[in-house]
Amino acid sequence: MNYKDFNLKPGEIVLFNTSSNTYYKFQNVIEACKYAVNAGISPENGWNIVDDIGISLKEEDLAFFAQLPLPKD
């Protein structure tokens, strides 16, 4: 499983775990990071957090973005 398999649109983020074949797609990085932190999802427990151009987020990134307010529509 690779981030390219998800056909992400610009700005989308995917959280995926190849060993459990589980994934979640989000519309923005803040929403994804809030979900990951609240659910205990991290790279240490087998999850990949990747944006639409293939950049992986690290544990420090998750904590930082999860603190930010969600964007208003």
C-alpha cells in the first residue's frame, strides 16, 4: 500500500496501516492530525500519515497540527 494508491486530491491527507490494510482520508492536515492524536495513531504503531504529494508527517508534526483550530469553510 502506497500513498499513490489513494488518488489524493490537492490538500488531502491519508492515514494508512499496511499491516491491517486500514486507511482514513481527510480533507486537510489539521483534521487528520486531530483524529490521529485522539485515536492514538502514530508512525510508532505502524501508521503512515502522508499528504497528496507523498510527504510523511512525523510524531512532532501530528502534535503541532492537532493543536491548531480547524479551518472555517
